[in-house]
Amino acid sequence: MKKIALFLTLISLSLFAVKSVSAEYGSYQPSTFTYSIVVDKLVGRPVLNSDGTINYVDNIPSTDRYFNQSEDVLFQVKVKNTSNTSLSGVILKDFVPSYVDPIDGIGTYDANSRTITANIGDFAAGEEKLYYFKMRTNLGSNISSTCVSNKVQVSNDKANDDDMAQFCLAQSAAVVTPYITTSPVQGVMTKVEKVPSAGPEYAVLITAFASISGLVGLKLRKAK
């Protein structure tokens, strides 16, 4: 009878400790996470601003201008985590079109698949980063002019997105002012928002249960 009374007493203490922990931290409410990422591929066109800046646009149609043979084409890629939680291990892939060769930018270029691959790491909720690429036109002698699309894709195990920019090339187009910059600089613009905590109450509850369960077992063995 004494063993039963001791056991019931220890169980009551266990329930009291758990109730106290719950009262301190509040009841656990699981968060609902959404996973999404957005990529925007832009192509640069020369501008005559005195500060030498470049306008990056979604597309440069043939009615606007052609890029000459062996002319550099600059690209900007915006990647933003539009989730309400962080995304890890994001991979960027740039599918290089025919008639241009990459000469500057992040990642590793596979000439066989004509694909640039870069691990751009982790993104906090709401974080945006910018990446730049430089490519050079390389038309075959039998191609007088053509328009191509450059596609980019970003993904991890939770989210993915893709986008493309179109531009046109020619063996000998109208003379235009070249880019005022010598090489794109790899810049990162970040906007970090606090990621919701997973909640410490689980760890406290587990510790309380483990301690009290061990005490119950020890007391019962001694009471035998």
C-alpha cells in the first residue's frame, strides 16, 4: 500500500511540474510555414547617364537594339525568399543560350550542357540578393542576326522558380554606345526579417519528464 501511495505522490508532482512549465511558456501553437522563392532575370542596356549606371530590363526587343558580334551583354539576377521562414541550400542555374559565352559571374560553367551552377546558400525570410553575369556574343559566320532567351532557375527542396530575359544579336548592327562599366561587381542587397522561434517549451517539458521519470524509477526500486 505504501508503494502505491508513493507512486501516486510522485505522479502528482510530475503533473504539477509540467503544468508549471506550460503556465510559464504558454500552450504551444504550431506555426504554419509557407515556402516560396522568386527569381527575376534582367538584361542590361547601355545608358548615357553621367554616373555610368546601367538600366536592367526584362527584355531588349529587336526594335530596340541588337548586340554586335563580340559585344558584352550584362545580366542581373534578383533572388528573393518570399516565404515566412528561411530557405537553405538554394541552387541557382543559368541556362546559357547559343551564340553567347559567359566570361564573368558566380558559379561553375559546364560547356557541354551550357549551364552555370552556383550554390547561393541560405536566405532568411524576406531576404533578397543580387547577382551579376557578363556574357560575350559569339555568332557563327553563317548567322547574320538572331534573338535568344537566357533562362535562370532557382530551387531547393522546398521551393523553386524560373525566369528568362530575351535579347537580339547581329553580325553588324548599328553603332551604339558600349557599356560604361568595365565589369559587373558582385553585390548583395539583404533585407532580413526575424524568423519565428520553434519554441523552447518542448525542450523544457522533455527535461522535466526525464528528471521526474528517473526519480520515480529510483524511488520504486528503493521501496522494494
